[in-house]
Amino acid sequence: MDGIIIVNKPQGWTSFDVVAKIRNLAKVKRVGHSGTLDPMATGVLPVFLGKATKTIQYFLNGDKGYVGEMTLGVKTDTGDAEGKRISEYQDIRISEKGIKEIFSKYIGEIEQVPPMYSAVKVGGQRLYKLARKGIEVKREPRKITIHELRITNHDEKCISFYVLCSKGTYIRQLAMDIGDDLGCGAYLSKLTRVYSTPFHISRALDMDTIVTLAKIDKLSTVIIDPAEMLEVKTSG
């Protein structure tokens, strides 16, 4: 069984959990994915089976699209809903104009400092491993590109948004940075990846569907030829 399954990763699962489950269902030894999602995040996770794993390298550098929500007035140590609250700001007074002005400054090529809870290596060690020990180290900023960043809804506690960005962008860090600029702090409370070049969430299958198809020996019917997706990627 060779090809790609576009998974709509469920919340609470690691990307490795998804790969392990599909490896077991498909009874294929070689299984991999083309872009890690945090456990709290949902959405597009392309999973490659068999000979298709050799094509993963061609799908790693494309742009990615997310819909998310940031909760204002609270900071967590991880920058998302799974972390411990480290500060709270009760008196939030931010105008719609002020929010739009802050959002607009992040569009284009910018520099972003990776969060401590990330897989980036500093001095040969993963940052998240240091963070778990309570150690914070200096991180060098990295150039990323935010192609599109727009507010889809907001109130005094939350801002919902859509972002289309380059590979290597940390949406948790983006939420934290915007929260700091707004003067009240923020953490990423929801995140769904809706696009990972050239894979779109409209073709993604949830795990329950994948399990059902495997049980009735129909998993092969949803496996996509990598050549088809490479053609879409090239034409896009």
C-alpha cells in the first residue's frame, strides 16, 4: 500500500500517534508525515505510506494556512492552552482599530524568535527539553513570511483569525507576540491547519472514517498518488 492519506488530526493526538495508528491499520512498515502538529491542534496532516515516504521531502517547504483563536489577558508558559498560567491581565481595553493596526505589522517578511516549547535545537539540545527543566536560553530570530493575516471575529476576551504563512512559522509565538503588543498578553487557545501545500482540509479524513475503512478493507480507496499531489503543487 503506497500513497498519501490526508488526515484531519484529532485534538489530543500527537502526529506520531496518527502515524502509529495508520501504520497498524494499513499494515505497512514505512509510514511518515510531512509536518508536525501540536497535540492541541487539529487539521491537515498528510501521512505517507510505503514507497510514498520517499516523496515527503518534496512537501516540506510549502506555505501553510491556519484558523486559530487567541485568548487575551492571559499568558501561559507554553504559549497555548495546555500550559500553566503565568500571568493574567483583567482590565482589557483594546479598540478594533488598535487590534487591526497590531495585526497589520506582522504581515510580510518578519523575524520571529522560536518559542522555548519547540523542537528547535540550541547547543545540540531541543528547546522543549530545556523548557521542561525550567531552563530558558537565548534564541536567535528567524526570518518567516506572513502572506495573509486577518481577523475573522473578536470580542474583549478572544480574537479569531486566519493566517497563511511560510514554513517554520510558530503560530503560538505569533499569538504571544500580538498579545504583548496589545499590552495584555495572550495565548493560543485553538488551532486548525486548513492547508499545507498542496493539501487542503476539504480532502482530509477524520480518524474514525479511516478506522472504519480499514475494517472493511477499503482503506486503499482513499490513498492518493503522490504524483497527483506533486502536479497540484507545481501548478499551484
